Amino acid sequence: MSQMHEPTALSRCPSCEEPLESGDLFCGACGYDLSAVPPPPDDHPTIVMNGAPGAGPSGAVDWPSAAQTDSTATPAPVHVPGELPGIDSTGVPLSGHTGAGRPTAGHPAAGHRPAPSAVPTVAPPAAPPLAPPAAPPVAPIPAGDFELPAPAPAAAGAPLSVPHVTDLPADPADPRTAAPAAPAGTKLCVACRAGHVDTDGYCENCGHAQPRERDHVEQELDAVAAVSDRGLRHHRNEDAFAVSSAALPDGSPAVIAIVCDGVSSATRPDEASAAASAAANEVLLTALPRGTHPQQAMHEAIVAAAEAVNVLADRPGRAGEEAAHRAQNAPACTIVGAVVASGLLVIGWVGDSRAYWVPDDRTGPPARLTEDDSWAAQMVAAGLMNEAEAYADERAHAITGWLGADAYELEPHTASFKPDRPGVVVVCTDGLWNYAESPQEMARALPPDAAGRPLRSAQVLVGHALDGGGHDNVTVALLPFAVPQQGAGSAYKPA
């Protein structure tokens, strides 16, 4: 074990402050007789921190109070070494001193140090009381272009120093610390709260990249809510959703939720998902009020979404190998949608985004309403693997159906359900169901009051995915489904 070095009982000469070594009987600089120095006390007085100084031992030095600034905030004058008589520890006169007491060239202190034997053995005079250390010399401000103006005198009774407003915590109610208002058409930086965001999405003051608008999106209508989040691993959010409501010809409401997941291996997947969700939602808002059956309207919406994604691959003025390569990696996404209208629940999808049914009475069984267009689903359907084996394979999430110019023949899936009890429809991307894959797991993650608080429940489900790792973008829409208790059973009508 290493040990700390213990200093000698007396480390400096009490006369000239020259450092001493263990065993010295005389100071090597001034010849002071060290045997006359009284031994140090056995204990040290207690130092009171952040309070009044404690009473020192008898005979202690009564230290004077430090000089303060006057009412004009001008510091008290200080002495520089040249104004004090004497020599330093090496025998050299203090710099700049011209008064009495300056040693001559023949003085021993100016040429050499006397041997200990040359020092008279008479008892030295008592050591003078120690004075408080002098303040360090203040260097004068050089004259010229960089000379600073003198501070303005403070008013009588004003504090000597006032913190700058930027040192105070931000308080929206305090005009001194409130963030400056951004000019029209610009945004304020979320990092420094001082600079404005340029057209490239960076702060003009600190250079901080601003979060994209799609990094976290929330929307709530009367009977539907959705939340989309970038997750913890992706650099952007490639999911998109659309929620809306329309009136059927009989005046009853129809509630719509569309969720799309961009294919990350394709080009511009964020644009694909945004275009698909917007196109599908627009078709449903047009077809349902005309009296089109919701299942037929869902089919038409998916076809329109596919056409909107196909358009993204068309780039006028490009041909040859570049166009062929782009066709192989065209923008692509998956889609899943739900419509609740007149006691009917209609689901449509292409890809591996899913829809779940969770009854309000959790004693009833939840259900998954979609089948993935994926490698794992094909293995299970062919009887080559069970579901656990298929989804444990690294190829499990390779999709076999999607929207895009390079997709195979488009085959929209649609299905109609007529639940006999109230519940909640969960429409989501794989960023959520990866952490709640089975219907039972989804039901456990969904709050019990989801039908009454759909937005809050969607936020909880997104948080469940982020707590699980957030490896992918996460998007979920919740549609409460209310029916009277005397419902006429259930029906399933696959397309």
C-alpha cells in the first residue's frame, strides 16, 4: 500500500519564509536559529464553514477584516512589491524599490549566504506578528484601441453586482428571461432558445439540428387518436398515418384510420408512407358519403394508395441503367386501415402492418384481424414451420407484399367484422407489435380505459415500444368501437 509523504513539523523559516528541510537547525537563507521556534500546537482549531468564525485559541492573531469596495464600486488601493522595503528569500531587493533599507553590494544578502557558524548565537528577537497577505498587483490596462472604459458609478444603495438576465432560469412569465419571439415564418431553436431555425433545419445561433416535424406526431378526433414516433434507433420517422371521420348517407358517422410503414431498404420510404396514407384517406372520405360499402371503399383506397406510391418512382428525363436501378429500389411502404361505420368494422392491408381487436371487458378474448404478407407467415401457412419457429428466423420480417413500383401483382386484403361487444381497434406498424406480438400481449399493454382515452392509450403503447428498445419507428391508431349489449352476434366476411 502506498503512503502519503509526511511534511516536517516546520516547513518554512518563520523569519524569511525560506523552505526548510528536515533536521535543519538554522535557516540557510537568513541564518535564523530554528531551535528558538516554539513547537507547533498538538491540535488545530476548528474552522467554521459558511458561518461566523469560531473563537480561536488564546493568543491567536486577530485578523483584520478585508477591505471592501466603496460606494462607487472602486476597489481599495493595493501595494505592489516595489513600494515595500526589504529583500526576497534569495537576497534580491524587491523589484522597483528605491527607498531606505535597500541592501548594498557588500551586504551578505546581496552576494552569498552566510555559513551557519557565522551567525551569532544570541537569542533572536521575537517574531513579528504575521500580517494578512497583500493582494496581488493589479496590472494597468494598456492605452490604445483596446482600452476599456471605466465602469459607470453605481447609484447609492445599489448592489455591487447584478447577474445578467441570461444567468437567470427561463420563466415564460418574466419578460427578462422569456425566450425571444421568432420572426413570422420561422421557428425558435429547441436547444439554445435564442437562435432561429433556417430553411435547412439548423439553428442560426448554435448550429443545433432541429427535430423533424414527423419525429413525433399526435392527432386526436372525437372517436379516434393516433401517435407516431421516430423511435430510438432510426435517424428519421418513415411511418405515416391519417385519421378522419365522414358522414354516411343516413347521417351516421364513419371513423377512419390509416397507418403506413415505409420500407427502409427502398428509396425515400418516408415519402412513400406519407403519400399512401394521404391518398387512401382521401378516397375513403369521398367514397363513404356517396354510399359505397365500406369494404369496397377500403379496396379502392388501397389501390389509390399504391398508385400514389408508384408515381414517386417516375422521374422525367431519366432513362437507361439509372432508371432500371431506380425501378428495382423504388419507394415502397406497407399499409393497414380500419373503418368503423354503422356497427361494422372493416379492415384492409398490404404488408406486415397489423390490426388487433381488444374488447373493453378483458375477460373476453382479444384477436388479431390481419395476416402478414411476410416470409414467416408463408412458412406457417404452408405448414413448414410453426409460428414460434418462423418468427424466430432472421428472415421472418422479410415482406412479400408492399405498395411500390417494384411490387408484385397488387392484392389488397379486406375483411369485415361485426363485433357483439364494445372494444378498441388497434392499428399499428411492426414497430409496436414487435413488442406485443400476440393478441394477449397487446391486450395487456393497452390501458383498461382505452375506449374513453384513446390518445392517452396510444401514447402508452408507443411508450411500451420505446421502453422495449425502440428499434423501429412506432405508429399506432386507436378506434373505440361501441355497440349495444343486445348486439346480433358477430360475422366475418373475408374479401
